[in-house]
Amino acid sequence: MSHAAPAVGPGASTPAPVTILLVEDDEVIRRSVAMALERYGYHVIAAGDGLTGLELFREGRHDLLLLDVMLPGLDGIGLCRRIRETGTDPILMMSARGDALDVVSGLEAGADDYVVKPVDTAVLVARIRSLLRRATFTPTAAGTGGRADQAGSPGRLDQSGQHIQSGESGQGQQHARLVFGELAIDTGGLEVSLSGEPVALAPTELRLLLEFAANPGIVLDRQTLLRNVWDYGWDGDTRVVDLCVQRLRKKIGAERIETVRGFGYKLRR
């Protein structure tokens, strides 16, 4: 999916506006959020309940989904799970203030991030921009550090001991296929396979895996992951890291990512 860059501020416009699906049952909040986002150049499609939101998701293509937790019919957690059955679109959950259970449940269901209501428009737009950047990243931006360009002949090991196979992208640029046992990562095509079978990862999960793959055997603390993967330049909620790691483990194998208690996580070589 191609994501257009949002406008830089109120009143600006974009050639191809980013489309956001907003699902919020409170009409006042729904209208105010939609109007605020539209002032920043976003195109907003809104729904007042979970089932309608699911129908709209299935009918069209969206760059990002903004879901409230408390929805009639199908709540935001259930809606997030249904979307994740077939879609990898970035999902930002909105939770009631101080309700940690909502936050954790949303992230476990597959959401990429969350905001707490009432949310300041500037904060909301910053989170949206961060999610969109994650969904359109390049391997270098994801933390591969140009390692793909340094790959040698097929089967060569780099200085960290990774198994690298070089290749050419459609634009003639060299990229690498990183192999960790049964796990293979194509950094050019942004494809992951396990034992030869493709693994479907949401954008944040893929970016997290690439960050680990760029630093095999190195312990990465949560704040570093928040900065490099979630694009947070401040102390964010480290629960998003823990729960995304948990989701990633379910897809590539729990033993592949090791917890180093008191420090963080590392990818086993």
C-alpha cells in the first residue's frame, strides 16, 4: 500500500491525502477528531460502531485505522483482532484515561500504538505520522545500517556472524537475505519466511524484527527500541515494546528472541 505524506500543518494540502478510518461511537468526539485531522490534510472516513467499521475496512483501502476501545456491537479490541486476520494496516487505539487493561488488550490484539483520551490534536497527529513512517520505511531506515549494501557473495558471513546472501532489487540496488536458522529475512523485498513458509508481519512487527536482525546477539533495551522502531524521541510506554515482542515471538518462534532480564531483548544468532 502506498502512503502519501501528510500535510505539515493546518490548512496545507497533499496531492494524495492519507485516508484514515476512524471508529468512535461518541458523535461529538468522532466529529471533533475528524475535523481536526482534516485540517491537517487527512481524509477521514468515520463509523460509529464496530460492525460498521469492519464493513468499511473490508470495502476500501485505508492508510491507517484509529479505533476507540469502547464500541457498541463489536468493541475496538474485537475489531482490531478481526482486522488483523487479513490486514496489516497500522492501527492506533484510543483508550479511556488510566485504563491499563484497555491498553494492554488493544496491543495484544494487534494494535501498533495507543493514545489516551482526551488526546491533544498535536499528540494524535504526531502518533499518526510516526505510524505512517513505520509503514513506509526502507531497510536502511529500519536499522539495517546499510549492511545490505555490504553483503558479499552468497553464503558469506558478515562481521557479526550473520549468514548473508546478496541480491539485486528491482531498481538494481543490492540487498541482503539474512538467515538465522530457519528464519530468513529479505531486506530488499521486506519478506520474512520461517522454514520456507512466508510469515505475515504487521509493519511495526517487521520493523522490530529488522532492528533485531541488524544487531544479532546484541541486547537492545526498551528505550532504544522505542526510539528506533516506534520513532519516539521521549520516554514512551515500554508496554508497547513488550507486547509487540510477544506477538513477534508467536510468529517466528519464542526461542528466537531472548529476554535479558533487567536489560531488554536480543535476537539469537
